[in-house]
Amino acid sequence: MKLPQVSQNNLPKGRILFVHPPYVHYSQLSTGAPFLRDPSPFLPVAPLYAGALLEELGQGHVEYFDGQLHDLSQKTDFDEYDEIAIAVMGAQNVAPAFETFRHVTKFVPPERVSLGGQAAESLSRAEFDTLFSGARQVSRTSLDRGEHAYHVTVGKQLDKFPEDDVMTYLTSELTLPFSQGCIFGCNFCGAQTRQKERFFDTGSNLEGFAVRAKARGIDELSFYCTSLDFFQQALKGGDLQKLTQRLEHIIAVRERTGVNFRLRALTRADSYVAAMGVEGLFDLVREAGFHTFGFGADGAASTTLLRVMKRGSDELGSDLLRAFAHAEENGLVPEILYVFGIPEDTTETLNETKALCVGLLSEFPHSIYRGFPAKNEIPGNRNWRKPGWLDSATYRTLLSDPRLFANLGFEALANEISHPDPEQRKLVNRYAVEMSHAAHSMGRVLSYLTVPVPVAEQPAFMDAGAFELFHDIVNRYAPQIASELTIDNIADLRGPLNELIPKDK
Ligand code: SF4
């Protein structure tokens, strides 16, 4: 299918190399440390998708370099390409993207480099120029050709990678283009908010992966689905057929190819509860291969909810509790995603969140904890544009040292950028560590706190009580580091520690 031709002044053209920067905690470009091949890489689907669109638009031929799997510092032939494109998806990825940009521009002028993706396109022109001086800022909308864009598939792009890499991707968790857009507009959210959910050609993309897996003797694939709220079409005004059709496509691909799928996705509790009332829907969900749903639990900690829980589970009074009970009864794992430590949080509210966390883990024996200290201001969310933030010294510090964007990763402990007040920072981290420790003790945790980049010599990440629990957690992943870790040298050991902490998925 050929897409309609339109003026593409800002888009890369000719022979284009897409560079996917390394994982933020494995990026060695600035330190000169030995290259670390990412033990749990993911297929960079967004650049593949952009590459497929560029080729459909007749912009040229696209090739790829994945900094997760190959040492970028050894790549020097950038001048052989007409243009270099760097993908910057989450806010923390600005840090490795900056290092990648610095490396690439040793070989080609910045005018031949474009940066796109959620975090790059959310920067103001001035912010972008400060970080990536002379480069071109490309937005995803400049690639969007209405409904046509949603029918593009990535299989042929995958064939351009070395065979070893293809095997690595197919045996790791893949990303399945499912949908994008969410009708809600939470302040902290940097995704595509306040827009109708739009769907990709899930069946064809899945078939592309399955056929390639089958040819290599792989009979099961794991996927994370891109939808922001999987059951959003079950809410009032939604079109449920769009969801059920895709589930049927997934089942049909499995039957056609003989490749089994294991899938997980995120959902809001209210959407999930709305979906519970739809006859046959969860049969399709299970038949397609879904095993886990992640629920946002932030803001759910209310005294009413806690009272309900303390009375026992026969009077489940909230969407969250109903959704959890339903998931467990139906053989699905409910994951609890907490974002806590917003400016409004106090000891009292954090206590409630912790009580909810421990309560849910106890009441639902299959549920899994994922907790994230809030990052209130990230490029693309509404807080990022507020004058109080743009006028702050913290904002200026962040822009003056792009390594600090690593501190905006949701898995990072509260830090001097996300929580400039040291008392609030220590309070948030105390609860982050306490909840993580409780979940670790039950063996039910899937989110791992990383150590932020310090600004001051003594960044005051946590108090002595929290450090004791943190040390205990570190001992599970990195006993060799735990033996020398003290509250005063956390920041010094950041690099080796973060390399050993399992990556949040
Ligand atoms: S946090 Fe979830 S519900 Fe809120 S806007 Fe983002 S995707 Fe939508």
C-alpha cells in the first residue's frame, strides 16, 4: 500500500540510519567503561514503525542500529548515511539520547540528525536546541497519515536486523502495536491523553512476528501490548467491537501459525469493571493468551477503601477491588501500579497508600506490586509547562546537565530533580523502600528502584531506617555491592548498582 504523498520537509530522507540508544543505566558512552550488552533488551518497535512509515511515504531506505545489543562507541561510519534518526521515547531516555547525539555528531554535522519520539517531541524548541543543538525535531504527527498510518506493519523492518539480534528479540518480551490514545487527561501522564483510542493492525503485526518465530523453531512469543487502557472501549460511548475484533485476530493468528502467545496490558480499574459485564469478553481475553493486567492504584488509597478491605472481601466496594477479585477468579494476574509521592502527599496519605499496598497483596495472593516514586514534571505532561516549574532552579539544573534526565525515569528513587525538598524526598523514599521491601518479602514484586544521578555531593536520598531496608533489597540482586554499600556512598556506587538491578519492564 502506498500512502498519499505530501510535503515532508522536516522528515529524514535518503539512506536513513535509525539509532536506538542503549538503556539509560547501561549507557557507557560518556564514562568510557566497557560496553554492556543488555541482558533483557526489547525490540524498538516505535523506530521500526517510523521506519516503515518513512519507506511507505517514499522518503528513502531505512536501516537500524540497536545500542542495546551493539557497542555504539565502535560505530563510526555515520557519514555513509544521508541522515541519522535517534528515537527518544520516555523522559529518562533523553540522557542516553544526548550521549548518542554527541557521539554521532563527531562524524556528521547536527543538521543531518533528527530526533523524534514521545520525549523529544514534547520539548519546547528552546529546550530541544539546548540539548540537541543544530538537530531537527521531528514529531510523530508529521508521519501520521490518518487511518493509513495505522495499517503499516513492522515485519519487513525486523528482517533488516542481524540474525542474532532477531533471535534475541523473538526470545525476549516483544511490544505488540495494539492501540494508542486515552480519553482521560491525568496531570502527570506524558502519554497521548485526551484523545480517542486508535488501533493498529494488531493481527498483521502479530502474524509478522509469528511467521518469523515459526521459521526459527520458536513456538511461543511474549508481548506487552501498547494500549494505555486496554478495556477503554468498554466504557460508555466506546466501540467494543474494535477490541473484540483484535482479540479474534490474535486467536486466528495463533491457530494459523501454531505459535502460542503470552500477552499483558495496562487497564484502568473502571474500564476493567465495565468489561466484566460484557458476556464472553474474558473468554476471548484468555483464549488470546492474556495472563496479566496492570492497574493504576495511585489515588485509590482512601480510608473508605481501606475500611472495605478490613471488613473482608465480601463487600468489595470499589472498582479496584472488584477488578482484582474478578482477575484472580479468572486466572489473570492483577499487577498494582502505584505512583506515589506527588507534592500533595503527606505522611498520612503515604501511610494509607502503604496500607492499601500491603492489604491488596495480602488479600489477593496472585497480585504483583509495582511502585514508582512520582515524577511530577516530565516532558509531555501538563505539569512540565507550568510556570512554577519553568521558573525553578531545578528546571535549569536539569537542562544544564542532560544526564539528570535519568532521574525522571519512573523506577528511579525520589531525587533532587523530582523532589527538590530533601525532607519530602526522604519521606517518599522511605515509603518507596518500605513498600518494595514488603512486596519483596512476599516474593511479589516486579518493579525495581534505581539510584538517581546526584546533583550535590551528599544527595540525601533516604534516612537511616529506609537505608537498612534498601540495603536488604540490594543484597538480593547485588550481594557483592551490598557488602560495601553505606548510606553515604549510594551515589558513588550508582553505576554498578543500577546495572545489576533487574530492569523494570
Ligand atoms: S494515566 Fe492512564 S488514564 Fe490517565 S491519561 Fe494517562 S493513560 Fe489515560
